[in-house]
Amino acid sequence: MRRVKIGIVATVAAGTLLAVWGGVASAREADSTASLAAAQAKLPPLPADIRSRGRFNIAVKCDTPPFGYIGARSQNAGFDVEIARLFAKFAFGKPNRVTMSCVTTPAREPALTTGRVDLVIATFTYNTDRETRIDFSRAYYKATGRLLVKNGGSVQGLNDLAGKTIATTSGSVYDRWVKNCYKDTKLVITDGFTNALLAFRDGRADALMFDDTILLGIAVTDPTTKLTDDLFLQQPYGIGIQQGNVALKRWVDSRLNLMKKRDLFFPILKNTVPPKQVAPFSKNILRPKQTFAYNQGDITTVCS
């Protein structure tokens, strides 16, 4: 009988504790929401068409971890995805007020120019050519090009590319850079990162060229591959916006500035990349004392 009483007391105590902690968590979340709302009071307002709709339409990557992919529960996950959810919270008070659609690298611009989405948050590298057709937010992430190769393979660096085959995606800066600067190198160009990775793994390409954050995750989990020491094409990501939508660009830029000021990119990074990658890649995000700008000119023609 005494054991039953103890069990009942323990159960009640546990329930009380959970209720208390749940209340604390709810209070913290409410405080955070109120704080964000107060911080936005003097910022540019959301465009009326999006406000009346009550949710964002945002295109994200679905095959490019850790930025955008489909997670274990068949839900969108990743660094860019969490930015999309935070934007929904900024705009509507709830992170689920966003409809996300998958987009491949070459389909990002059409998603904006056809009006299918409000924003593209999808490892979208700024360049002056793209800016003739769409607008970009301020830079929010700084990526660097890298080469993923097989251990002991025929390619161990950029100096080995002559006569070899490189896999990358269509619409990226890498295919144009290789065409301009490594004219003796062949290309396997795919419409998405998954297919480029497959081309490398099944031997159709000698190396895979893409952004550092994405390739590092593969090198860490696949002991048969490694990243070369070459660093090239430093290229910040921006958020794609339909050209001429000044009100939306002002809204996006002001919220990115708020995220920078409050160091909100760092917890997103911690929650979306492996622990060992947090420190090195924390240098790639906007932080209170850390910023970067877009490259001017066409970096795909810079071969040195």
C-alpha cells in the first residue's frame, strides 16, 4: 500500500513539475514573441497582399542538407527552412504560417518571375547577371566553393582538373566558372544536388564541386571521400525577391538586420548542423559583430 501511495505522489509530483516547466517554457515563448513584436514596431510593414493572405509562400531546397531537405518526419528541415519559419513568425506570430515548395537550382528564378512564390530562400548565390532579372536581399550567409574527391582518386586538387570530369548543378556559378577557367575539363551538369552527388558516387564524375557547408557534411559521413584544400568562389547567399517589389525587399532586409542584431542566426545554425561544424561555420553567418557583402562583377571569369 505504501508503494502505491509513493507511486501516486511521484506521479503527481512529476505531473506538477512538467506543468511548471511547461508553464515556464510557454511564458518564455510568449515573452520571446512579445519581444519580437515590440522590436518590429518601427520596422517596415509587410506588403498588404501577403498580410491579407495570412501566410508566406516560400521556395526552399529539398535535397540540399543542411540548408533545405526533407527530414525524417517527411517535413521540410534545414538552415534556410528555419529562416522561412522565423519570417512567418515575424509576419504572423506563428512559424507555421508558411507554405513551402521544393525548388531545384535552375528553377529558383522562374519561381519568382512567374509569381509562384513570394521569396526564394534556397542557397541562392547573388551575382550581377541574376540581379538583372530578380532582386536580392542583403547577404545572410557566406559560402565558399570546394571540391569533394575520392581518396586516392585521379583528382586531388584544382591542378588535376585537365581532362577530368566534374559534377555540379545547372544554374550555379560552378558550371560557368569551370567552363571559363578550366576549358579542358568536362562537366556533368544536373538539375539538383542529389543527382550531382549520384554522378560522383557512381563514377560518372571524378569530383563534385559545390558549396563548402554541403560538401563537408558528405565528407564527414563518407570515409571514402575528402575535401581538397582548395578554396574558391567565395559567394554570399541572399534571399530572392521578385524584381521591383520594393516593399517586400525592405521588409526582408529589416528582418535580416534584426536577426543579425539579436544573433538569431547562431541558434539556427546550432540546430541544423552537426556539433563539430558549428564553430567553423559560425564565421559564415551574420552576427552582431560579423557582416559581409556581395561580390561585385562576374566572379565566374576570375580564374586566378
